[in-house]
Amino acid sequence: MDFPPDNTPLYNHPLSSIENWLLELGCQQDRVNRHCWSIKYPDWQAELSFDIEELTVHYLPTESGENEVKRTFKYSLSRRDLEDAIFAGP
């Protein structure tokens, strides 16, 4: 799948590109709430939710005792910036 350049704001990406990007990163789309995604890594897991004006990332508590963290990101951020911020973990 061809993506717009990674420095392109997320709001300039077609929905299919955003979905494929998340799939390539290992995210799974919720079958009922299609705007919700989840990701699990060995040391953290998160739920992503695409809202009207922003992307919300809810990092879930871990077995190692890390606290729950919630962050929001505007769609004006580039795909690269979002990937760096979100997938580095809490």
C-alpha cells in the first residue's frame, strides 16, 4: 500500500491508508466500534480511538505496575510524529 509521505498531516491521509498503517504496526480494529483499535506489545498495550478532532490513546495498566495513561493527538500531526509518539509506549 502506498502511503502519503510520512511527514504529511494525518488529516491528509485517506482512511484506507490510515487503516493499513495501523495494521502494519500490528494494531487490530474493533469489529463493532470501527473507530477503535488496540495494540499489544510485550511490555505495554493500548487502545486507540479516532474521535472527531483528535486521536486518543489509552495505555492500559501493565503487570509491572505501570499506571494507566491517556494521551490525545491532533490530526494535524504527521504520521511520523504520531508513530514516534504513540508506539514508543507510555
